[in-house]
Amino acid sequence: MRLEWIGWVATAAFASSYFFKQPAALRKVQAGAALLWVVYGLLIHAFPVVVANVVVATVAVYSSVQRAE
């Protein structure tokens, strides 16, 4: 099974986030893309990819929640 498609979808999602006008939407799309990268990293056993994107997803979600309050 080819797993590269997950990485390509994550890349497309992350890149597309910059087209969103609303900062909250940008952060949500970035968090989703980072979670796709986490899945991809787990499947290919790339621990640095997993850790980096857990951090990105956490910061994106946290900043979204902080701004919503």
C-alpha cells in the first residue's frame, strides 16, 4: 500500500490554509493538516515527523481556543 498520498494530502491541506481569510479557519485547517502528518509519521515510523506535528496541532488548537474566549 502506498502511504505517500497521506503526506501529499497533508501538504495540500496545510498549504491551502493560507488562503483562508479568517485566522480561526486557518488554524483549524493547519491543525487538521498536522494531524494528517502525525498519522503519516506513525505509519512510516518517523518519530520526528510525529513530534513536530503534534506540537503544531497542539499550538493551533490552543491558540484557537484562547482566541475564542
